[in-house]
Amino acid sequence: MIIIKAHIIAELKLLPTEADGRLSSIAAGEYRGVLGIGSEYFSVRWFISENETLEPGGRARTFGVQFLFPETSLPNFRVGDSFTVWEGKTIGSGRVPAVHHE
């Protein structure tokens, strides 16, 4: 089991494939992606537990998210903020229920 130091807790939901979302699920393990707020985008990573997946169009799931550059990213994410999940296009959305300050 891999443990990361989460900077925020994020509730994530992927768009369904038919709404121009991902064609496949995000499988267990490390996922590196991009979260966007307004016109700014931030590199992140999170881990999906073994035997779990994040399915396109599935229910929202909560993950600990680690910013690759927290000093520039973290000030942009506050409790209650909404963001997009981006992979060359918007593939999902999310909300921030908690922030872990360093």
C-alpha cells in the first residue's frame, strides 16, 4: 500500500464516455493528472487502492490529492472550491471538502 501526503481531499467524478469523457476507467495505482481552477492548471497525483477503479460517469469518489508543486498550487484550492480534471480536455470535475495546511 502506497501512502502519500495529501495536500487536499478531493471528491472526484469523471464524465461519462458519451459526454466526451475518458474511454476507460482509471485503474488502481498512481494517477498523475491535472486539476484546473478558472484558467489555471496544476499537476497532481493520487492513488487508487488495489482492486478499485474510477469509472467514467461513476459516482463521485473521495481521494487524497498531492500537488507536485504545492507552494504554487495549494493557495488556489480552498474548502468548497470546484475544479476540473483535465487530460488534454476536461474529463471530470470535483470539489474540495478539506485542505491540509503544512
